[in-house]
Amino acid sequence: MLSPVPDTAYETPAQLATAISRGDKRAEAALFQRYYRQTLFILERRTSDPELAQDLCQEAFCITIERLRAQPLSDPDKLPAFLHSTALNLYIGELRKTNRRKTFTDQALLDGVADATQNQYRSLLRERSGEAVRRLIAAMDNSRDRALLYQYYIEEKDKTQVCAELGLSHRHFDKVLFRAKQRFKELLMHS
């Protein structure tokens, strides 16, 4: 591991950029020490996401160092500006990628479009079937079965909520639900 580089080893950005171009590893460490906090601060303010800011900051330093190794800057004194613009370009690229992945729906438009699979007959049939199921549940002898089936299937409450209301454990819920469905099925077959 490289020892910390005194900040005075490369007094100007041009000296730092030139040393990196020549493959000086200590200069790379000095670049990081000198500009990391500034670059991270800029990205954190833009992203409002510390983890994303750190990722983009690291990538900006990698790109800057690779660029300097491959080809020196035309104006080495502008090294900090090059680093910061690289970081901001990475942020903009991340925004574009995120925006491309988003899917927006116009809910008002979707609500206004009629479902081609629905028609009045099916709606009426579903409504009447629901009424018949409610009447059958109400006709069941066991009050816990009635409450369980009604809450779970008609009111569509989640398992945890039904367990809390009926005083059941999660494991016991499955057994009770199975037996209630069996009794409902028997009632349905005999009606």
C-alpha cells in the first residue's frame, strides 16, 4: 500500500496531471487525496444518495486516471475541472439510464379504456356469484369458519390480520382454513 503523499509533492494540478501521465502511482494517490472530498460533495448534492455518489465518485477517478495514462490533457492545469466534469457526466448518464427504465402510466387514461374481456353479462354473473358465495358462507354452522372465509376471501384481508382478529397462529391458520374450505365445499355440494 502506498504511504500518504504530502500535499506539497505536486503543488499544481499540472504537475499532478503530468506525473499521472508518466505512470506515477503516488501522483494517483495524491489526486485522490486532494480532490475526493470535493468530488464526493458535488455528487452527494446532486444525487441525494450517498451510496450512488460514492460509486460515481470512484468511477470518475478511475476514468480520469485511465484518461491521463492514455493521453495527457491539453491543458493540465484544468485537471480538477476535468475530474469534476467527468463526475457530473457520469451523474447525467445515471439519470438518463434511470429515466429510460421508468415506466409511466396515465391512470386516468387506463381507467377510461374499457376492458374488452368484460361485458354486462360477465359483470352480472360475477355479482350474482359473489352474492351466492356470501349467502353460503353466512349459512355455515361454525362461526369461526364463517368469519375466516369471509375475512380472508371476501374482504381480502391478509393472513396476519385475520390471525390477529381470530386469535390464530400462522401454523394453525392453514389447518383451520383447510377445514373451513372443506366444510364450505360440502355445503356447496348439498345446496
